[in-house]
Amino acid sequence: MTARTQPSRTELLDQLASELLEATTSLTPIPPLRDQLDGMDVTDAYYVQTAQLEHHVSAGRVLAGRKVGLTSLAMQQQLGVDSPDFGFFFEDMVHYDGARIAASGFIQPKVEPEFGFVLKSRLKGPGVTLEQAAAAIGAVYPAIEIIDSRIMDWDITLVDTIADNASCGAIAVGTTPLAIDPADPVGLLDVECSLVIDGHVTGTGTGADVMGHPIAPLAWLANVLGEQGVALEAGQLVLPGSFTKAEPVSAGSTAVADFGPLGSLTIHFTD
């Protein structure tokens, strides 16, 4: 009798990627990945994320940009992690100011107010400095990331959220740049942004709350991707992380990223 061959670790990781792809379509969350694969680490998690990216690209979806997550102390404390991560989003995941977005298109959505950096030049690490990253930014927009988890009950650790595309659900970005000079990275530190849900301020932060400097996540991302031979391209949108902790939304909610006199972004959630 022939012994049954055990699946390789790569086959197990591919299966996790397939489960996440199915959960994204069915909107039915799955158990934490760390409970399905012994000793799952960050390398495994990014393998699962990349497998999904490659699946979507092969299906014709167009990469619009990247998001860096878990860059603020508030978000790290909220999710119980101590390191940033990154994910991707496609053109069909991007919404604009005043958008009406169906809450039913997500499993358990939350929103985060962020900067949106549109790149004017290619940025590739390793070795990218904060000054070089700042010089690559063409304009700074108000943005909101809609985070969502394909993992049941947001029961995630770092490996779970990385594998689940850094919990990215969708992106909203303004159509008018903020009155900020991206060539002056010092000026970004004191920029204040509040998250307003249904008229109530739920949190306020400054640029300094985003990994100590909001351009630092951009440089970090360029260097991490550069080690994989991947560049951030001109025209892409990069979200460097949230000013505040995330807040849940549902049908009927209105969310505002309020940058005061610099500008704002408003989105509405429908049935």
C-alpha cells in the first residue's frame, strides 16, 4: 500500500491563498490562518498575499497602488501588533470624494483617515531615503482606507493581516490635492487630521503619528519592495497609514477625513 503524500508547505500556502480569494468573493470569513498552518511566519504571509496579487493581475485587474498599514501606535495597539505591513489595491477598488459605497460589499468594514501620495516619479529601493521618497511625491490628497478582514471577527495577528492583503477593502481619495507642498517633508509632521463619523469626531492625529513621519512608510515600502525587485511606479497612489485608530461603519454611515483648512474627503455608505 502506497503511503499518502503530505502536501508541501508551498501547497498549503497556495491553499490558504485560495481560501482568501474565495472569502473575498463570497464575503464569508474564514478562521485565522495562524491556526491552519503551524509556525506561519511573515515570509509565509507575504507569499500568500503575493499569490492573490498574481491571481488578480492575471485576471486583468490593474494595480493602482499600495497601502502601508499598522504605522501608527493607535493601530498597532488596536490590533495587538508591533510592526507595519503593506498590501495592494486595484483601480476598481478606488472611490472618490462624495462616493456612495455599498456597505454590503464588505464583511466587517472600518475606516481610517490617511494621506494619499500620488507619485510623480519611479521609486525603487533598497537604499531609498526619506528625502528621496519626498522628492518622488507629486501631490498629497486626502484619503480614507476602508479596511476589511476576511478573517472571522477581526481575530488577527500580524501574519493573518499580511496574508489577507493587509486587511485592505477599498480606497477613497480626494479629487483636489491638499494645500501641502510635498517637497517640504517637515511641514507634513504638524498636519492634523480628524476622522468624523456621522458628524462626531472619533479621533484626531498628526503626521508625526504615522510612523514618526508620514513619508517614512513610503521609504520603508520602497525599500522592502526593492529587495523583491519591485518598484513603485509614477502615477501610483500610496497610502502611508492612518492618523487614528480605525472605526467601524455600516449602511447609512458617513465618514469624513477632515484636514481642516487644508481640505477634506467625504464618503457615504449605503445598503
